[in-house]
Amino acid sequence: MFVGVGRFDFLVPGSTSLKEKRRVVSSMIGTLSSRFNVAVAEVEHQDLRQRGTLGVSCVSNSSFHAQRMLHEVERFVRSRYEIEIVDVDIEVMAPDA
């Protein structure tokens, strides 16, 4: 079993309020969760109106598949939403049995 974890730091440059940012973040969370069957949560910067961080995780039977899933999530977010990705950190772990 392999666990893939991705951390996506981003800016929402057009956001003028927390309400606008939360609308974008909620849309991202719902879409990513249903489309890619991954767990998603906003993990930092909840009180900043133009900054956000999403944590994304998946479980797979191969390291390659877990890594590919997280890279597909990144590609989707970059192409679909009007945000600027600041930093991406992707890691795949094999927990001890």
C-alpha cells in the first residue's frame, strides 16, 4: 500500500473577500474529491483572502499510480481555476505494515 500526499499553496488574485476565496476553495474541494476520488482539505491560510493551501491525499497499490494521480490533480487545478500556484509538494510513502 502506498499513500500519496500533496500540498498545494496558491493565490486567488481576484479575491476581494474571504467569502469569494471560500467559494473558489469549496468548488476546488468538491470537484477534486469527486473527480479524482481523493481526500481534500484546506489546511492553511483560512483567514487570508487571497492565499490558500490544500492538502490532497490518495491511497494506491503502486507508488507510480499515487504519484501520477497527484500530478493529474495539479494539472487539473492549474488549467481549471483562476489561481496562481505558489508551491507544490508531492510525496509518496509506504507505511510499515
